[in-house]
Amino acid sequence: MKASGVNALITGGAIAILGIYAVKIIARSVNWFDPEDKVILITGGSRGLGLVIARKLAAKKANIVICGRNAEIMGSVSKELLSKAGRFLYIQCDISDREQVNRMIDEIEEKMGTVDAVINNAGIMSVGPMETMMQEDYEAAMKVHFWGPFHIINRVLQGMKMKKSGRIVNVVSIGGVLSFPHLLPYNVSKFAFSGYSEGLTAEVSRYNIKVTTIYPGLMATGSPRNITIKGEYEREYAWFSRAASLPVFAINPEKAAERIITAMQGGEKTVTLTIPAKAGKAARGLFPALVITIFGVVNRLLPAYKGRGHEPLKARDIIPRTAVNKRSAKAERDYNQE
């Protein structure tokens, strides 16, 4: 090929790439979602990642609605958000209960108007070997991670369809792609949530409703003290809490929240947070058998089942404060996990 032909090919390729980016930029500007004065429901918004997202959206003058099971932990959080948000509403609601979900949406629509965006962030986690996990553990995880968001989305979709606009952000987890040992109920429910979320994205696009599926990796929110543990309690807590606070692997929740909000505003379809999570997701797609084999090796390094530890216990009830490392302790204070 002559030099002129090569130059023409390179020039044409560069123009094509620039054209694709230009189309993306134009589409993003047309579909951009401004949170100001919008009614945004955040489940699990009283602590951890949900709280950080609520704080950042309040700074953008959104009308924030938070739901959670425990009204007592809201105290100072409510005062903080009331002073920043356009409007603020806290509703005590267990999203695993369909009737409570329906009452919550009724109250939001009565006091704030139709929901413009929902961020499904609420979650629970049981850590332990498969032998200790009963059917009830799987059912509880499914109720919170799948059926809760399912019922919430079905309700808010009614108003979004009428307006032909809306945002749905589903915070799944890398556990919805990679089934890590000693987290089976969590993984199963997150796999279900992932499939539902990505399928929903295609189905509601005709109504100009944007669904964003988020796959976070480990996050330093100080959450280990609130997990449920089975098996060798202290050892299970030890490996999980260390992994959740590793500087290289665990993302800062402030950065995660900013990325999630940007994805919601731009109507992005999927976002995977942290380099390890992206690498793991890519490896699972290319070499699924190898990833499963590696997890088999990892499982041998985790605490073995010794015929005990079937009773589910909260980490905060059995692990002394002195066992919490400094980074996790600070995160607990910053993100209302104490």
C-alpha cells in the first residue's frame, strides 16, 4: 500500500473515532439528568455508600428521600440533610416487605410528588461456609437484594412511564458477577439482581427511562461490623474485615458515590468500580473455568467448617471495638456505621 493510502486510512480512522466520541457527547448532553428539585429515593441511605450518595445529591439541591429499617440511627444524619437538600424525607421501611414498600411510595407521592429517580442501594451480608447457610439465609438475601428493588421499581415505573423520563440506579456488586466463597446467599441474590437490572435496561428504554447497573468492588465504608457471621466467627470476621479495608482493593466511598451520580446523570448502562473488580469481571468472561478453579484454592485458605457456628451473629455483638483497625474505625464514624 502506498504512503498516501496509509495516511488516508489513518485519517479516516481518526475521523471515525472522533465522530463516535462526538455522538456520545451530544447524546449525553441531551439526556443529562439534573438532580436539582428532583425527587430521588435512596434505599439504605442512612449509612455507608447510600449516605454518601445522599450527601452529594443534597448538595445538588435534590429532594432526598431515604428509607431504612432503623429510625434511631437517623438523628444527626437527618439534621445534616435537612440543612442541605431541597427537601428531605426519612421513611422507616423494610424493603423486604412488599406492603411496607407500597406504603412508602404512597407517602412519597403524597408529600413529595412522583419519584424522578431511585437508587437501590440497601443490602445485607452473611459471611460463612456453605454448610452453615440455611434456606432462610438465601431467602433473606433475595428479599432485600432482589424482591425489594423489584417491588420498588414496579411502583416508581408507573409515574416514570407517564412522564416518559426517569432514572433507576441498581447498586448490584461484583458479587453479582463473581461468586466468591463464603458469601453464597449474597452472591446468589446479586446474580439475580444483575440479570433483572440489565434486562430491565433494554425493556424500559422505549419510555426514555435510563437504568444504570453498578458493580462495585470492595468499598471502605466501615460495614464489616454490621455483617452477619456464621462458622468460625472471629476468623470469618478477620478475613472479611481485612479485605474490606485494603487500600489497594477497597475504593473510597466518596469517589464511588461521585462516579455513581455521574453515571446516573448521564444515563450510563453499566459501571464497574475498582480495578480489581474490572479485572475479575474480565477474567470471568474470558476464562470462567480458571476463575472458578482459583476460587477453589481461595476457599481452602478460608476458615474450614468444623460442625459449629450455625447461629447467625452480628459482628458488632461478638467482635470487640479493639479488634477494628484504624481505617475501618474512622470509616465507621464517617459513614454512620457505629
